[in-house]
Amino acid sequence: MLTEEPQVKPMYATQTVDKRTNLPHDEFINDYVKKSRPVVLTDAAKDWKAMKKFTPLWFREHYPHIIKNISGVDYKMDDFIDQMLTSTAKNPAPYPYNFDIRKVFPELVADFMPQIVYGQMDRVNHKLMPKKLLQGTTVYEIFFGGAGSSFPYLHYDALYMHTQITQIYGSKSFIMYPPDQTPAMYPYPGNPKFSQVNFLDPDYEKFPLFKDAVPIEFVLEEGETLLFPSGWWHTTKLTEPCISFGRAQLNGYNWDNFINDRYVHWKKKISVAAAPVLAYGKVVGSIMDAQER
């Protein structure tokens, strides 16, 4: 019987995130993908045109009138870039200033190639993957931010997707907690992918388990790519202007949770569509499994 929320299986705990260069594919699969361990690849995006091309000033020059609404305020790209470059901890630029690349900058998609695939196959872009099943997440996303900014929530990503973050410009600090520390994150009952804890100023009386939670903290440098599995709690802090590329990843290890998430979504939205979504997901998943073997 299906539960209303998929259960993430316990994964390998680690106190560090490896940084690897020229990592062989079979070693990547066996040591990181199969073991549900995050990894930083230092050279996976070295051939991207986006590297060195996309700077804050480049976006200000080419897309000055692009607008993003944050907390009810519209910020034009040129004005935001000015704030981003002068951002401080006392007066941080709004964050996240992010966009769906395929919707807002479709002409730039080719600059993020070749794609980095987290697994044996890119299931997100598989020909059997209906676009409607991906509603609720942004597959290709770009983030802009300035020093002193931080993502406001500890969370793990929508639809039980794995995550890729590549630093296009500047660096970004990550704070992560493995899935076995989920009880200490105090997930919202109605939205279990988000923590109730304010990680910048935690209330230990209200959330006592968080006091003993052990974070993994590291800096993702310009040009590096972080890949990590679904279920890993994370947030970010910025100490300098940065531009990040984010990509949702789907493989055989999060497929069942992804389909279960879609089943629950459609059960609430259009109940008659839920069972076909589940059935289709099982059939397509079996086909993809066979193709990977």
C-alpha cells in the first residue's frame, strides 16, 4: 500500500564531501551514485561555454530588463546586479534571484553542454518522460546572489529529485545534513521537504534534536560541480557575488520516490489520473532499468 509521502531510505552518512578530478565513470557510479554519497567534480563543466562567459556584468549588459519578483518587489536585472555586486552581510541583496533557463534564457541552454548525468542514464530527458510529470520543479535553473545572502530554508529538493549545482561565477558555501539526521530537521508535517528550524538562529528549546545535528560544511568553488542525492538536507551561504547553475537529476535510485510523489500529487489534483500515473511510472521505470543494464 502506498503512503501519502515517500520514505527516503537511510543513506551513507559522511562527514565530508569528496572533491574529485578526472573521476572514472565506473568509479563515479560505484562509489557515489550507488552509495548515495554526494561528490564534487572539479572538472565536469570545464568545456562549458558558460564558464568565463557568464559574469554579472555580462547579464546586466545583455538582459537589463529581465524582472524577478521577490517578496512582492520587482527587481530588474540591471538594478539587481548593482545590488549583488555591493551586497554585504549587513545589507544583503535579495535572494534567491533565480530563473528557469528554458523559459527565460532558452538561447543559453547550449552554453551548459555537455550535460552532466548523475547515473547511467538521464531519465529527466528520456523520450518516455512526459513533461507533465516534471511539473513542480525547474529542471534547468540559474541563481544570482551577493555576499551576505543565504537560502532561507533547510530543505531537500522537490519531487525527490537529485541535485546538481555548478558554480559558473564565484563560490558558494554549502551546509548539508544526511538523511539519517531527518528527525533533527523537524520537517513541516504538511511539507516534509522543508525544515521548521531557522538554521541561522535555531530555537533549541523548540527543536532540541537540532543541537546535536552534525552538519557537513564546504565551499563549492568556481568551476566545480556538486552532485548529491535526494533526501540530503541543505542550504547555502554566499560570501561573494556568485552565479550558479542548478539541474534536477533523476535516475534509478530516486525513480520510485519520484513516481510515488507524482501519484500523491495527481491523487490530490485529479484523482482519476493518479492510478494511470503510477502504472505508467512502473512500466517506464522497468524499461529504463532494462536499458541501463
